[in-house]
Amino acid sequence: MEEQGQIETDFSPSPPNLLLKGREKGSNLPEYTRDYFTIEKSQLVVPLILFFLTCLTTLLTGSYQEGGDPFSHPSELVRGIPFAFTLMLILFVHEMGHYITSQVYGVKTSLPYFIPGPWPPYGLIGTFGAFIKIRSPILQKKALLDIGAAGPFAGFGVAIVAICVGLYSSKIVRVDEGSSLLQLGDPLIFSLLTHLMAKAPAEGFDLALNSIAFAGWIGLFVTSLNLLPIGQLDGGHIAYALLGKKQRFLSIAMVIVLIILGRMGWEGWYIWAAMAAILGVRHPPTFDEETPLDFKHRLLGIASVILFIITFMPVPIRIGH
């Protein structure tokens, strides 16, 4: 579970080193130029502590997934490296997509905050994801769209590579009758890659993903969650850039859809619907609400919708027999 790109609506004066360029044609507001903000040592402490804690919890998770017992045998912690490295890389690249794009637009952000989570048997992946905080105003919708879309596309690229590598070395295993299995949903892109790279299992058998492929699958899940067009998720940023104030109606509709999906399939959608209701479905406005998106950015918006469709899973996880 992951939160991305929270916007703080604190429109305080910009830092003195923030440069402004000439007004763009058709815009009545200036746009920030590229400006890289100096990171103070005090701003590194919490992100670094959380990063290393999340590395540890994902290492523990990966070790347990490989049959290790790292608390009884600490040397078995190394068995979690493939999972932990792959998942942390996906999350890191996702967040750096936001961070670097924000710097290009002169938007001040925090460093990524990684959130450690429980490991097996109390948790499944060892982390609740990561997020950054946007700490200065976003002036135009095209900047909002670029910043919102950069993370999902960056993380998606790494996830695809991980899935391809992982599928190549995953094995077909016999499924014993009556045994309980954790069954993962198949988004469209994952089904396509599985069809291209893995042999179709015979009746009574199934494809057992190794740690790298599983981390890649999580990357797809994280991408789809963040592209939900709700509030200040990445999808909320993109939807507001495309639809303006009408985004709130799409956001409300999406919450209703999540409740229906929770009733029909995966109960975890109830949690996401509740979080949306608590945190809010509205998105704060940009300074410039008048300048329309150009053709290139409208295409990026359409590509973001397609990315959501091919990564979304109505039932991500279920226990099968």
C-alpha cells in the first residue's frame, strides 16, 4: 500500500534562489525554471533511517519467502537480497521519477520517505511503500501532469524488467489437491508477459513466481494503486491536470467502484475507499487554471490511463484451493 506525491497547499513565498523565466505565450503566470534545491543534513536523517529500516524489513520478508529463518540463523538473511533489492529499486525509481521531474520544474520536494512494514507471517511484502511531499506550489497543469506521471512510468519500467528476469527462472510446480495457495491477480501486461516468456502449466500444475518476479508483480500493483484518480495520488494529479475541477466527480465514482470491488472480490479495496474518504477526494488547484494542456501532454495523459488499465487488478490477491 503506498501513498505518493502529497501536495501541501502552503503557498508561502518561494525560496530566494528560485528563478523565474519569462511568461509563456498564452499564460498569465510565470513558470518555474530548472532549480536544484540544496539538501540540508537535517533533512537526510529521517529519510535515511526509514530507507535502511525498509531495506531490513524487505530483506526479512525475502528470506522468509525463500524458506529461511533469519532470526534463528542470521546468515539466511542474504536469501532475501533478490526480493529486497528488486522491490526497493522499483520503489526508489518510482519516487525519483517524481523527485527529478519536480526539480526540473523548480518545485521543491522532500526526499523519498520509505515506510517499513511487517514481514511474514504478519505481512506479505515488508513495506507500505514510499512517498514524497511537495513543498512548493505547482503553477501549471502540465507540470502537475509531468510530476504525477513520472513516478508510475519510471517504476513500471523497472517492474517490467524484473518480471521478465523473474519469469525466465520461475518454475512450474505441482498443486496438491486441497492445498491452500496464495493466488495473485493477472493484470493485462502480466498475462501477456507470462504468455510470451513462460510455458503454460498443465492441469494440476501452476507457475510459482520466484522472488524477483514477485517483486515485479508488486511493482505493477503499486503502479495501479497510485494511478487511481483519487485525491492527491498520482492518478489524482493526472486526472486534475486533464479534467480540472471535474476531477472530483471521477474521484467519487472511483471510490464507489472500489467499494463494489471490495464487496465482489478483494476486501482490501474497503481500506482504500476509507482512506480516500478520510484524506479527501478533491485536488487543490494549480495557480494557472486557464492555460490548456498542449497535445504532447494530452497524449501523456492518455498514456497514463492506458498504463492504469494494463496494470489494474480487480482481485489482486485471493486464497485458492
